Amino acid sequence: MSSGMLLVWPIALPMVTAVLTLVLRRSPTGNSVSLVGAVALLAAGVALLRHVLEFGPISAQMGSWAAPFGITLFADILSAAMVVIAGIVAVAVVIYSRQDVTEDERGVGFHALSHSLLVGVCGAFLTGDVFNLYVWFEVMLIASFGLLVIGGRRDQMDAAVKYVGLNLIATLAFLTGVGILYGAAGTLNMADLHLTLADRQNETAVLAAAAMLLFAFGAKAAMFPVFAWLPASYHTPAFATSALFAALLTKVGVYALLRVFTIVFDGSGGFLQPILLIGAVLTMVVGVLGAAAQNDVRRILSFHIISQIGYMVLGLALFTPLAIIGAIFYLFHHIIVKANLFFVAGVIRWKAGSEELDKIGGLLKASPLLAVLFLIPALSLAGVPPLSGFWAKFIIVQASLEARDWWVALAALAVGLITLFSMTKIWLAAFWKEHPDAEPAGMPVAPRSMIWPIATLAVMTVIIGIGAGPLYATAEEAAVTLLDPLAYVEVVLGSEAVAEARAAEQKDLQIAEVAQ
Amino acid sequence: MELVLAGLVGFLVAGGAYLMMSGQLIRFLFGLVLLSNAANLAIFAAGRLTYATPPFVLSGQAAPAAGVANALPQALILTAIVIGFGLLAFALALAFRAWQALGTTEMDAMRACEPVNLTVGKKDEIGLDGPQAYARKEREAAE
């Protein structure tokens, strides 16, 4: 099998699964097909990651149109690892949905829409072309619209209106940014853009395109101040859907920021860095304070997505090698932990009958196992050692200390503390205090299809925490293509183009020396 | 010609922004339509406008003559139009369902997904369809 096909499978498999599950949406076999599709996606991701780890980044030109004219697919360790994690989440969500998603909801196409969403997510991770990235974003977006309204309750309609409206604005900004970028550079292939724009970063048109794309990706990633769509909508759909959204949607925005603002635009450049830095810190602080004001499990968790996004963008904003590694490590850890917390919220609802903190309780007595399974991701989110979140925060804080941004480091630590406060709030209300009405013994038993995904992801959180070394090493290798864009260009356009670019760089340096 | 298009894009964005901020769901969607057209025209203008030179490679030549129209922005716009059409169709259907479910298209009154305590104390200032009216309707329905 050629290495090019490795890049196609993670997009093609969920596409096929989406079609099959659409046809089989009313039949019980649809569930099994969906699970097989998710496992196949995970396997395709693992195969891709193994290949990339062994042979280095790969690229393929779709339809054999040579780059930069055709559509380029590209995978380095970062994108391959993201596909693997998307596969893990997909398997967990499909298993979890067995009990969580009702038969009616499956009948209107829950599985088909979930896999369509995965098509968009994996496409966005693997593309090497800015317009193609836009198309994958749209695929992801329209699938998420559908998932959000499945069930058709009143609050879902209201949430969907806000989600759709605000996301469409971001989409249009993305499209306009792409248009301006094309006008300025005459190409939309990321590798080609890097070469074309290398010494034109301060042109007005390039800056305008950068600003538009920063707005668009910022909105997709739920950065301050364009995050309002997220807490308005994530608490309304089925828990499996919430977990899928929480794990993947905003992270695609962060991934796009990491990719585009290292390769196409110079994220460390004079105008972008302060915006990213201040935006990241405000995202952390506003998100965590918003969470502190909420009294509903999923709303608290939604606001925490925002604050955690701040840490990842902070890694990009600091733009030191350690900070980029930290952002990547954070990305890996956060997807697992956040999906798991939304799964736990579903079990809390299942057993205690509500998500509102005032109306639940007694879960510690009812299910000590669930209490442990909540504590692992919750403490990891807050950054308690030795869980995965501790290392993620540790790297980011270390990077900000090395960059001598004391106030940034202080903010990052303080936000971690307030996160712990929010998690304690859920712990006290849901697990510690008595349930206002129900007896712990009389609570319904949570189905195994809900507990197993939670337990598996919790074990992964612990493993990442205890054995952080290998994952850190992977993140370190994954950062290489982000820190040295010419390595990316070489894979897509060949070594000749890079040799030319390096020669031109040398010449510029010599001219600068002579001028001095 | 670029100048005319640039002016038109600016006009469409201004109109779209005005409509979107008017607080009515349907006007918000019309605003989105104007914005998406503005985005498409911006791409069109960014691809350099040329007059009446179709991008064909004449027989016996390896490349098109200099100064032909750029076909790529048009391909991009076509893709964007198709996507925009799908999204808008969904948004209109959603707006209709939201109106059915909520009984209003007044953005300030659309509060079903927000926590109850945020809307307490804001008497019926948003009109008949305000959150208080909803709470009342819901209570009545429950009884």
C-alpha cells in the first residue's frame, strides 16, 4: 500500500461509514456498523502514525495534480496523532451512545452525522491547503448543526440558533481571509504560501488576511471574546454529542491556529504575538470565571473548555520550542480528559436525574466507582500531579517563566487553582452532599456501555500522567515541522524548492551584513 | 472595476452588519446572506479582474496566453456558493423550527438555553414573548 493511501483512509473510512449508517439508521445493525467504522478510523490513524514515526512526514497530491496546483494532503506526527486521538474519541462516543442516544435520535441519523463530523475533523487535520481546510471546516460545521438539533427540544432549538449564527460569521471571515490571502500570494497551498510570503509578512494584504483568519480560527477555538456560541449550546444535546463536540470541535480550531500561524504566517511576528498572548490569557481567565458562576454540570464544563483553550493558544503565543511542545501536549491531554468529563456528566444525569447542582447528590454512596472515575479527569483538568493535566500545565508555565512573562505564568497558575474550585464544586454537590429527594440505594444503575468508555479514558489519563516521558518525546518530535516550516515545505514541494529558499535566505543575510 | 467591487463589498458588509445587529432572527439571516455575497465578491476581486479573455489553452500551445482571466477564484466562489446555499437552507429551516418551538424570533427573548436565574427579575421588558411570559406559559402548561 502506498503511503499516499494512508493519508486518504482517515477521511474515506468515516465517509463510507457515514453513508452506511445513514442507510441503516433505523436498523440495529447501524450501531455495529458505526462501531466498526470508528474502530477502522482508529486503526487507520494508528497505521498513519506508525508510518510517520518511522519514515517522517508524508504528503500526497490528490488526483496526481502536482503541488501547489492540486489539493495536498499532509501528515506529520502532530496531524497523525490528532487523527489517532479523534479515532479514540470516536470509538468511545459510539459505545457511549448505545444507551445515551435514544432510538428515535438514532433514527434521524445520529451515527451518520457523527461520522460526517469525523470526516471534517480528520480532513482538517490532514490537509495542506488553506481552501481545502475551509471546506473541511464546513463539513464539520454542517454535521455539528445536525447533531445539535437531534432531539428537537426547545432549548436545543434556541442553542442551535446561537451556535449556527455565530459560527456562520466566523466561517465568512475565514472565507474572506482566504480570498485576501489568495489575492496577495496567488496560491493557497500552505507550503507554497510559506515560500511566497516568507519576506512579505508585513504587507497590508497579508496582515489583513492574517487578522481575518485569526478571528475565524479564534472563534472556532472559542477564544476570548468570540466564544459565546460554546456555552450557549454544549449543554443541550445528548451527552455523547456534547462529548464529541467538547473533544474535537474547538481543538480543530486550535490545530488550525498552530498550523497556519507557524507555516503561513509568522506567529512570532510583531503584530500577531501580542494579540495571541493577551487573547490567550483573557480566554483562560474569562473562561474559568464564567465556569465559577455556573450551577449546571455541563455548563461548568463548557466554560472550562474555553479556559483550557487559553493554555493551548498561550503555547502558540509564547512561540518558544518548549511552549509549542506544551501546546501540543496540552492538545493531546485535553481531548481525552474533556470527553471523559462530559461522559461522566451523562452518568451523573442518568443516576441522579438532573445536571443542576441543587437537584443532585449522594453519588459517592451510590457509586464509589463513579466518584473515582470523576476525580481522575477532574483533577487532571485542574492540573493535580501526577495526572496528565499537571504535566501539560507544567510545560506551559515553565515556558512562560523561561520567556520571563511573569504575569502570564501567574495567570496560568491562578486559573489552575480556580479550575480546582469548580471541580470541587461539582464534587461537593454531586458526590458529597445528600441527594435532595432520592435515596442512594434507589438510584438506577448506569449501563456498562456508559461506564466502560469512561474507565478506559480515565486509565489513559493516568497512563499519560505516570508515563509522561514518551508522550512528551512525541510532542517534541511533533513540534519540529511547526518550528521549522521549511521541513514542511520540503515534504510537499521537494528539496529543490527548499534549497532555493535557503539560498535566497543566505543571500539576504549576506546583503544585510554588507549593509551593516 | 476593482474600486467598484471594493465599494460594493463594503456596502454589503455594512448592510449585513446593520441587519445582523437589529435583534431579529430573520434579519440576522438576511445579514448573513449579504455578508456571504460580500465574501464571494471579495474573492472575485482578489483574483484580479480581466476583461473578455477566456482562460483557454489554444491548440499547439503549452500554456494559455498572457493576461487570461483567472479561473481559480471562480472555482473557489462556486464551491463557497454551494456550501453557503446548504448552510443557509439549514439556517432558514432552523429559524422556522425555532419560531415554532419558542414562539418568537426576537433575539432578546430567545432565552430557552440559558440558566433560569439569569432572566429572573427582568420583568416583561422584552415584551409579550419575554422569558417571564414563557415561564408563565410553561407553568400553565404544567398545571
